[in-house]
Amino acid sequence: MLRFVLAASLTATWPGVSSAQETAQAPAAEPLAAQAAAVDEFWEIPGIEVRGERWLEPDEILYSLRKLTAPDRGSRILPRFYSPFCPRVAGVDRKTAAVLEDRIRANAKAAGLFTEPEHCRLNAFVIVLEEPLEMFDRLRNRRPGLFGNLLWNDRTIRSVRDDIKAGKPLVSWNQIGIGWPGIDSATPDFSISAAPGFNFRGETAGRALYTPWIMKNIAVVVLDKNQLGGFDLDQIADVSSLYLIGLPRRNLDFTGVTAPTMLRMFEAGPENAPEGLTEFDRAYLRGILVQGRNTMSDRIGDRVVEVYREECALPDGQCDLDKGG
């Protein structure tokens, strides 16, 4: 899978980056081009910053989830990663790619995914395209394995291409698979990095024993390089993380959505977009990962509300809990 990065001709550097700039100093809050010039000098990932504006009521959270994430269907098992989470960024210079990968990996670890390199097999890809439609077709023809069998994709290649042709700044898809109880009993579940007391193989009755779970085998995010100007590396990595780990809707409708979220990044623009993952975003990602293996998607809402309360109660939480009662 790694070889597709080398063969897909995705070698364009980010706007404004040149070899003469590699030693320049740039603050982390400046636009993407300035940051990419000196990532080695200024970049450190001290921890995932939590940002929010106010306390959200449970009904606001649930409404926002319904509007922004995949439909809640009682018969649908929530797809998520069970293998170690291993991101790779292509289409930018290697220094910038490493910074983005570190940020995405840190987001995944904070959400609860296992990310240790020694257990790593690439399964989360962010691909930056300078000429999106032309380069997408080239990638599709040269590396069909990135798209997988139609039966195991959550989207058709045609719908992905239509979105890229329509000029969407971010397009994503997933390859999915099915896990059955007992089949992997000898294989550790590396995806949960901190889940004391969980022992899914110990379940002995009811749906937990016989119902399969839906796995994300590969997640892909395609970004239009021409629409990234003004956004910083944190924002690009964080919005990519939401799509790689979570399951946002294909066509987002923000009408009535009150939750601050990085999913609004391109709609809001560089000046008004959140600076990083919000408490709502972090609660959404953690809410997915703390579920049992065969949890139905309609149960995630209540868990996200619980996690949101926990996030807001942290010392660095930005919510005002008093407003929430």
C-alpha cells in the first residue's frame, strides 16, 4: 500500500514552500504556506487543544450529530477502526507530511485508538491533489486497491469522482469489512489503547455473541490543494482526523447546527473556522471508539453526550458548565 504514494505522482509541494525557506521561522498560527517552511523549527505537539464557546445542551448535541454524521439506523452497526491506526499523508513535501501525520496520530490516540508504530500497517490516507480530477483519475487507474471492491466500499467511485469534479475541498470514503465473534480470538484487539475492563470475547449470550462488527479497514481523505490557502496545519490535520476516524455525512447541512465543530472549516473560512478540534468533535470521536464492537449507530448519541460532559469538566475545558445547569 505504501508504494502507491511513490507511484501516484503526488509530488506537488505546498504553496509558497521552497528549499531556501526551510530554515525560516514561522509561528504556528500563520497560514499553511508559512508553517510548512519551517516545520522542524517551530512544530511541537504538546497535546490536543480543546476549544469551545459555550455549554451545549444534550438536545443540541444530538441534533448536531444527526445533521453532521452518518444517519442513525437501528439496523446498522457502527463502523470503526479495530486495527492499529496508521496515517500517511501524500502530495506534500515530506516534512509537512510528517507534521500532519503526527497531529492526526495524536488526535487518534487522544480519542482512544492504538497508534504505536511497531504494530502499524498503513490504513488512513490523506492525499493532497493540485489538479484534483486529473490526479484522482490517475490514482484510481494506477492504484485500484486504494478503492477496493464496490461491495466493501461505503461509497461508489463514481460518487467520489462527482464530488471531486464538483469542486468540494474535501472528499472521503472508507473500505469496510466484517468481523465475526471467535474468528480473531487469537489476535489482540490493538485498536483500544485505554479501555480497562473491556473483554468483548468474554461475552457469552445474546447479540454480543452472534452479531458481527463492521470494521474500517482503510479510510481515505482527498483534499484540494487549491482550497487550503489560509488554513494552518492544525486545522487541516484536525478536519482530516474527523473524516478518517469518524463518519461525517457526504453533504453537510449546517442549518440549525449550534455545535462548534471543525467540520465547518471550509464553510467558515480561515478567519472564522475553529482553531482545532472542539469538545464536541472530541466527544464525537471518543463516543465512537468507546462503544462495544457491535454497537448500533443509533446508540452513539447518548454516549457522545456523556463524553462531552467529561470533556467540558476537564481543567482545560472551554465550556461553561454552569450554563448547562
